[in-house]
Amino acid sequence: MGTLERPFREIRAIHDADSVRVYQAYSDKIAELAVSANSFRAPLAAGCWSATRMTWIKPSAVWMAYRCGWTTMKDRGQARVLALDLSRSRFEELLRGAKLAHDDGEGCKASQVVVQWDPEREMDPAANGARDVLTRGTTNVRSIQIGLRGDAVQALLDPAFVLRISDVTSSFRQAGALLAAGDESGARAALWPETPEAPMVVPVDLRAVLKMDEEAPAPSPAPAAAPRTGATTPPETVIPDAAKAAQRDAIAATAHRLVTQSIAKALAAAASGAVA
């Protein structure tokens, strides 16, 4: 489904009845420890992962790729992408306590779960600059970004919530390389080798919390031309070709007469000077 056909706000993710996949980007050390232990408790114990720092999770793989530059175009702290398969029921319960950053800026400062609806990102082989990193933003579709702090971050240490941690870095790098070569279909197959992202059916009460049924804002109207002040310019008069030719001949004749008169005066002055 193209973005023109999609709802303004939706949660698209790899999911089933029991789980939903989100992404985070980390350094090599954190990624290796977390994947090996299937838990963030290992990097926490090693002192390289913080349970007190705000962190963000994203269901959109392309948004994650934009954020980390396909793991190769930005900083080494985002060199590895981890897929977190979360308990779907716990994920939905977590979101029920969310505050929307766009609507409640002050409330968000105290909230353990913050939701931002940001412009969705799509693959774009032509967007090869450092800012867009082979993606483009959309204006009519929003993608959910979920910020966690406090107890919500602590939940990432719970094996009943984080069911599995997988290293998907190779899929992101292969997709980025194919996209850079202009192969968008190959990039899609690499990024989602088994199951593509699909819209989640979100319970009615949670849709209300997340304001998912809001319509896209209407495009801003083009600014009206400022009224001109002072004298107005009359409409242009259409002049036939024959009249234009006559005008040109008259102008030429006048110019010839003026030049002739000027030369005659100059000769007369020169003659008077010679006599004197």
C-alpha cells in the first residue's frame, strides 16, 4: 500500500497475536552482550547500558535505518541494530499510559512513556545525502516513535516483556547497499527477508489514547498576492503588425532627422571657428 492510501496515523510492525517487533541501535559492545544473553541485564552489569536513561523504540525498520544511517553512515554508537520482539499485550498496556509529545509537552516531562507521531520514512535511492541517507519523509503518514524512561526502561529487563533480542545489522547493511545501487525491491527483500511490516489492529481505547483517528492536516493555502499600491498599470494594448512596422519607420525617421541636424550644427560651428 502506498502512503497516499494509508491512514494518517497507524502502527506498522512485524507482529502476530503474541508479539510485536521494535528496533533499537547500539554500539558493538552492547549489542554483543545483549544478544548473547537475550537480555539487557548483561550490558547493564557490564556498565555500558543504562536503565535510568531515556531510550526510544521504533516499529518502523526504515525509520530505524534513517536514524542510524543503515548502521554505516552515522556514529559508531549506532553501528548495530537489534530487533526486540515484545509481548504484544504488555506493549499495548505500556502505550495506554503514554503521553503525546505533540499535545502535552509539559506532561511528557513527567511521563514514563512518550509517543511522537513523526513523518514516516520511505526508501529512496535518489536521497543519497548525509541528511536523508537513502530515505525520504512523507507528509501524509505518521510513524510512531516511543520514548521510555523510569519504570518503562526497567521493563526492558523483564523477560516476560522482551521475549527475544536479535541482531539484524546484516539485513540493514545489505538493504542499504542495495538501495545505494538503485535496487529498491532488492533492498526491501533484504530488510524484511521473512515477514513484512503490516498495520496492527489497535484496540479502540488505545486508539483514543494515541489519537490515531486524527485526520491529516489540510495543506496550507498558497499565500495571496499582495495588493499593489500607487498607480495601476493599464492592460496591454494589442497592436497589429502593420501598425508596429509604421511605428518603427517613424522612430527611425525621427532619429535620422535628429542625427542630421546635429551633424549640420557641428559643421556650422566648425566653419565659424575657422573664419574667426
